[in-house]
Amino acid sequence: MYTITALVFDDFETLDLFGPVEMFGSLPEHYRIQFTSMAGGIIRSKHDVPMQTVAVSELACQTDIVLVPGGFGTRQLVYDSSFLQTLTTLTDEADWVLSVCTGSALLAKSGVLNGKRATSNKMAWQWVTCQSDQVNWIKQARWVIDGKFYTSSGVSAGIDMALGFIADRHGVEKAYQVAQHTEFRWQENSDIDDFYRP
């Protein structure tokens, strides 16, 4: 059983979080998910979806997988040293780290992606890549894997990445079962990126 800790913040992109959560949540025998924020309490997504979170300091289970969504909230958090330190601590302790969209900007700013390959949302590409010149940014990719880090492109790409992670842990057939269950057309090849523009 893997414990996923989703680190959320106000103005996160709704699908960045709930897309992967739907995929992992389809396998309750393998994954449990805990939602955390810096102070705990109610966090609201960009679309004003409220959700209850537990403070990072009060997490019930040890983290195996960190899930970091993106969204407009990341624009302020790249300047929040306390948040970045907390993110660094979580990622250091985790076996895997997954980011969606501009969530990789937070990882990059914290320094944990130094020397790593990573990707992010095409629509925010310039802003994200300016957060660190120590990252080998890959623009043409649905998602990128480097060691324990999985970073995905924009919004819905997080679903493809989550299924890719499931395939890596439990086999491609299991990932296709989840895709079938959710009626999702999985882009299995992470190098095929329909949204890349040279």
C-alpha cells in the first residue's frame, strides 16, 4: 500500500489534482491519499472547489508519493521560502514525486530538480523555466521521468502521467483497466505530445 500525499494550496488547478486522484483512487488496494496544506483547513481551487486538508505537521501516514498540482497559486508560492522548505522536506522523504502542470515550477524553485529532466505546461512555459536554469527542461513531452521524479505537461497530462506511474508499478494492463473503468483515452507514449509547438 502506497500513501500519496497531495500538497495543495489556494488557487490550485482543479483537474491537476483530481485527475490523478481519480486514477489512483480507482486502485484502493494499492493507494491511499491524504490531502495536506501548510496550515490545514479548507483550501479552495481555482474554480472555488473547497476541500478539507490536514496540516503538513499533522499527517497521519508517512509519505511514499508526493503529488504537487499546479495552478495560479504557484505564482506566489515560488517566493514563499517556508512552503519551499516544506516541499523539499516532503520530497526528500518520499520514494516518488509527481507534479502536474506548473507544480514543476515549485519543485524547480526549491532546487530538488537540479540536474534533472522535467517538463511543464506549455502555456506557462517561459515563466516555469525561468524559475531555475539548473533543470533540463523538456518541452516536447506529455510527461517526463527522471529517477523518482515524474513531471507532466498541462492540466489533463497529469492523468496520462498517473496512468504511466501505475503502469510502471503494476503493469500496463492494470493501467489500461483503470483507463477503461474511467472511460479515458490514455496517451501511453509519454513522448507523443499533441500540444507541442516548435
